[in-house]
Amino acid sequence: MLAGDQAFSQGEVRLAGSVTDPESLPLSGVSVTATDPKSKAIIAYAFSGNDGLFELRYPPRPSDSLELTFSLIGYGPKLLHLARSAQSSLRIVLAPKPIELPEFNVKTGPVVAGRDTIVYQAGQFRQLGDKAIGDVIARFPGIEVRPNGQILYNGRPIIKYYIEGVDLLDDRYSLANRNLPSEYVDKVQILENHQPIRALDSFALSNRAAINIKLKNNVRMRLIGRAELGLGATPLLSEDQVVAIRLRRNLQFLNVAKFNNTGADNSQDLASLNGNENTGFTRNRTAKRDLLAIPNPGTPDINKSRYLLNRQSVVSGNYLFPLRKEATLRLHASYVNDRIRKTMEQASVYKTPTATIGIDERVGMRTDMERFEADLALEKNQKKQYAAHSVRVKLWNAKDVSDTYNGASFIGQTLTNPFFDLRFSSRLIRANRKLAQELYSVAGYYRNAQRLEVLPGLYPAIFNTAPGYDGFSQTGIYELKYAESYFAVRGFGKRVQKQYKVGVSGQLASVGSDLRFRYADESKYAPDSFANDLNSANLFLYQESEWSYKDEVFSAKLKLPWGINFLSYGDSLHSFGDSRKRVIVNPFLSGSMRVLKKMTLDGSIAYSQNFTDILSTYRGYIFNTYRNATRNNALVDKQDLLSATLGLSYNNPVKGLSWSVSHTRSQITSGLIDRTRFNGQLQDRSAEAVRNTTSNNSVAVSVGKYIWELKTATNIAMDYGVSSAPQFFENSMVRSRTNVLNFSAGVSSGLSEKLSLNYRLVISRNRSRLDQEKNFFEATQTRHVASVNYAPVRKLILRVTSEYYVISGTATERQPANFTDLSLRYFLKNKSELELSTTNILDTRSYTWASSFEYLSLFRRYETRPFQVLLKYAFTF
């Protein structure tokens, strides 16, 4: 349907409307052309967006009429004669129409470029073995998919992930990328310079892109998905899942239910991939903060399925309810139940100016975790008005049990870790021809209450405990209440956008802890030197001015935020407190210039001021692990950050070529530094009031080329970073220097319909030393990952995967590890299949990992999953 609306402003005519199909679903990418009825000269043209909306602008004409042509591949064209005096609301349907050319074979190119839209034909990039659309998108030229699932276009994270123009998942788009069957996708659109808020379309420039998934016509209106049921052995194994997707006009949903004990981490589906973004002054970032910890085997840099001994259930429901007047109600709810077991041997080497301290441990750890999260958002996205109201809740509960052998005794540790987070936000925008006004508010509360128990009794001489002492327990509670509001006004000229914002942000934070000594028949509180009752109040009043400029060649943005920060804090147990006030200025300048048609030069420079974190000033000891006690003796101080980036990039998806080179430099100046003392294996860390500077330099280069004739994607990337940081040991101040080199090269080739090949090489090298040392302490990992898919007959796919790792370094011999898998997929009737897979057929039982950073070098040997066999039955619908 077409709803037309003409407006005359600033000496030009604006014609806006929307296009839908017979089911009233919006059509994106529709070509809209306005021509003169007599001369047939083109007056203006545009493409419809994800919501089916378009806008034409052209100078006033003496003629009272024009012709509008609407065309889209797969739909019949529509010609409309429009007079200036015609009715303002017209209704037209673009009906589906298959392309039938009996005498010619019309072949669409793999990538088609429009004015602000790049279209990838998904079928041209599919290979044997692909299951989800994310496998296909990773091969698109100009697109990068990071290991955590985040998608980048032109080096920047995408701003939205649409399915048929619908924003169903917000920033949890891995749910679709990892679960939407690839065979159901027709094409993938990249919407460049995308502004998802229609009311800001003329007021806020965007240099980020959005992705829109276009499904095939035969699946667009029906329930689609995939189901799997798997059973196996060594030990008894199960891997099951159901994915259901529906995209009808009155209801859209994507639901996922998965269970496995085979090493797969399906909780990655639920990652919030743009969660670090904040609409306000970035004063209220509320990531979970842990005070207490136990020795954790961590996550080695290999495929998780090699070492993750788990039993995991994941359920996620995602619904979008269209309401009246372009409003929607979006609901996300998820539940994760996970039991994880890890075993490792660890050697820690601490380098100090006077000694080298080595600690050897064997750690066995079991984690039982439950996690529930829910978001409810009401959104109205209109041309002149935008409203969004949301509520988010997180309820986590985890219990970690660890047994550590340090060469002399076994140490048992139990950490309970409940977490609660509640957040409300509201955003209102009203726009007219000249101004857009915005009101934003956010408020929230979260509480992280931990308890650590350690057996047997350690450090009796330090604690000065009585006879019979056999353990200790510590509680640590971090609470935060926060609120922020701002009012902003935006305006625009011919090429310049302006914004003025005023706001207020407030936080109330508290850190509480106590330590108890356990005896046979009672427990006793430790002295106040092992307790905290720290409270703080932070008020920030700020103003921000922003100017943006953009033409066909150059764009720039200048931000000048400044404000006054009032901070007060104190601890009654330790009889200290302080009040601080600081004028904070955080200027930011960025620019982008098109050097050639597809080549861009980008640069930015930023300076930010802040106070050090309130967690840097607690006076009572808190045990991060059984052998790591921390306290902070200094007052809150100033912290400044200066960073600059310069880069040159080229991106031409149609030619399948992209490359980039960039340099980043940053410098952090702080009034606090960590001071480290060793008392045997006990590491005593405290924050001291010493002015210091940390610097970082890095260079990154990447090249990607898609070879159309071979259906092969190739890429090479390298980054090299140098950092210098001060270290305070006992009474000596030194600097540590760390060099990090990462190199990767990969090829993904669909050699034929029966054969595909994937190979990736990754080399990571860490080198570190203290200033007075001549030689670097080095750790290098080399990784080869290869897979071959071969279809000897039409319904059978044989897949072989091999991962070969080599660790080497200054203090370790060459440590190789080889993991090889073999699987057979046989396709039955009615879109079903059987898959028999064998994992780790060489039965490799351990993997060694090494790293070196600043003054600490680590060597870890992990227990890995044994040889296992799994038979799965799966079908798509």
C-alpha cells in the first residue's frame, strides 16, 4: 500500500510514503522513481527502507503532475500518475510476480550495490555443511564476524539486525545468526548509514550499517525452524534443540530450547552484542563487579567444545507484537542452567625487581549456575515522534567449588555468587521540520552479594588466630543505585546537524565486607582491618554540544561535553572520608574523507577526565582468591585518558575486495597505582597514591578478497601492540613492557557443489619484561584449523575437521596438541537428516596454554574431553 504525503519546505518538494505487499508487510529495497510525464526525464529517485518507507525530494516544478514507478525484483511493477491536486492518501499493492524468461538464463550477480544498500545473494555464498545463516554471512566480502558473534561492516559494529524489516531481537542477534536455517534465506541486505529512529533521520547522522535478512517467498509467511535429537557415549551424551521462527503481521517470534552435555556453549546465543553502548553520558555502565573470587582455570584460546565438561540447558523466548500507530511491544526472556567442570595444572611466575617467584597449583573446579533475564520494551517509531520505554531484570545465582593443591596441602574453596539487576529506561523524541527534542531517563539498582569459604585455616601468623583455627569465610557485597536524565535539542541546516544537551546523573554505591575465623565449635569476626563499610555518593551535572557535518566527500563530528562532578565517600569502620569536586571536559573530534570512490580516510581524537573507581579506595583486606588479598590505602583521585586513531580503508563488496590499515595510541594518567608485596604464596596488593602513566600503541592491517570464479573467501589480518605500564613491588617502582603480535590468515572455498575447504592459521605471541631486564619472557601459540566437506553422492556429506595447536616459549618446551573429528550427514526425505559424528578420534587428553603480560607469566595444562560418538536426527520445517 502507498500512503502519499506532499510537503513544501525550504524551496523543495518532499514526497513521502510507504510500500507493502498483499499481506501488508513492508517491502524494503523498492525502487521509487519520479519522472516528468511529457519529457520522461527523471526528477528524483529513492529506495524504500526496512519499514517500507521512502522519501523523494525535488525542486518545485511548473508542471502539476508527475509519474511514480515502483519496482522490485520478484514483484510486478506499478505506475502511478500523481497530480498536485490529487488525494493525499493513495493505496497500492505490489503483487508478487515470478520472473519467467524462457529464452534466456538471467543470473544475478553475487553482490549488487545500490545508493545506500548492498545486497548479497545468500545462495551464491553457501557451502556444503552450512547450517545457520551466520556460517554464510562470515564469508561476505566487507563483513567481519568476531568470535563472540558481533558483526562488523566497514570496521564498525552493525547498529541493527532485521529479519524481513522486523527488529525482533534488538542486539541479541546471535539468536538468529546461529539458528536461522541458511537454506531459507534468499538475500542479505546491508543498509549503509542507517538511522533506525525515523524521527532523527534528518537530525542525527549515522556512519553505521544495519543488516536485513530477506527470506525466500515460500517460507516468509509460515512457521519455520529446526529440531535436533542426539544421543552418544563416553560418557552418556545428549544434544537436543528446537528452534521455531514465525514472522506474520500480527505476531513475530523466535524461540529456542537447547540441551547438551557435549561441550557446546549455547549461552553465547544470548549475548548482548551492543550492550556496551549507553545513550547517556556513560556514567551508569553497570557491568557485574565481583569482589571475591577463587582460582579459576579460565578459558584457553581453543574451541570451547575441546575442554568444556558441561551439562547445559538454554531456553529463550523472543516476541514482537505489532500494535496500532506503528507501535510494537517486544518481549525477551531467557533461562540458562549450566554445570561446568574444569581441571588444570597451573604454573604462575611473578617477576619482581629483586626476585622471581613461582607458584605451582593443580586446580579442580565445578560451577553450578542459573541465570534468568527478561526485557520488556514498548516502542513507537514514527516520522515525527519516537517513544521507547523498557524494563530489564537479571537474576543470577552461581556456586563455584574448587579444590586446589599447591604442592604442600589441599585447599578447599566455595564461592556463592547471587546477583540481581533491575533497570528502567524511557526515551521520548518529537520532531518537526526544524527541530527534534529528546527526553531520556534511566534508573536502576543492582546487588552482588558473595560469600567465600576457605578450608583449612591459612596464614595463622598473619591473622594472629587462636589454636583450633581451621578455616575462614568472607562476605563481599557491592550495591549500586543510579539514575540519569537529560534533555536534548537537535537542529539541522543544509549540511550541518547540531545538538545541545543538558543532564544530571547520580549514583549511590556501597562496598561491605567482613571476615570470620572458623573454629571447631564457633566462628569469630576478624579485626576491622579485614572488614569494610564504604559508602559513596556521586552527582554529575553536565552539558554537551555537538556539531556534525556531511557532504558527498567529507564528514566530521565535534563533541564538547563538560560538567561538574561532586563525589563524597567514607568508611565508618576505618574512620576516613573525603569530598571531591572536579570540572570535567571530555572533547571528541572525528572525521572521515572519501579519498577515492571506495577508499576512506578516518581519524579521531578524544580526551576524557574522570575520578578513579570507588572500588580503588576500600581499606579492609578482601580476598580475590585464597592467596590474593587486596586493599586500597589511597583516596579517590583523578584519571585522564587521551586516545587517537587514524585509519585508511577500502571496501568494494561488488569486486569482493576490502582492506584497512590503522594506528591507535592511548595514554592513561592516574593518581593511583597497585603496590604488590609477597608473603610466601600470599600476594598482598594495595592501591597507593602515586602519579603514573600507562601508554599503548597498536597497528592493525587486514585484507579480504573474495574470488568469484572459485567461490573462495580469503583474508589476512595482523595487529601489533606495545604497552608500557608502571609496577610497584615492595618499595621499588619499575616499568613493564609488553609486546603482543597476532597474525591470522584464512581461506574458505566452495570448490564445487561436492567439495568445500576451510583453513585458518592463527599465530599469537606475547613478550614481556621489566625495564632492568635485557631479555623478554615470551609465549607463542600457533593454531591450524582445517575442515573438508565432501559429498560423494547427492544425499551424503563427509566432513573432516582438524585442529592442531603448538605452544612454545621461554620457559616451556614445544607443546603440541591435535584434535580431529569425523562426521557423516545423510539427508532423508521431508527435509530431515541423520548425522553420525566422532569427536577427538585421536583421544588427546590435555592442552597446554601459555601467556605473558606485564610482570606475570602463566602456564596452564587443561584436561580435555575424551573421544566421543554422537548420533543426531534433525529436520527443518
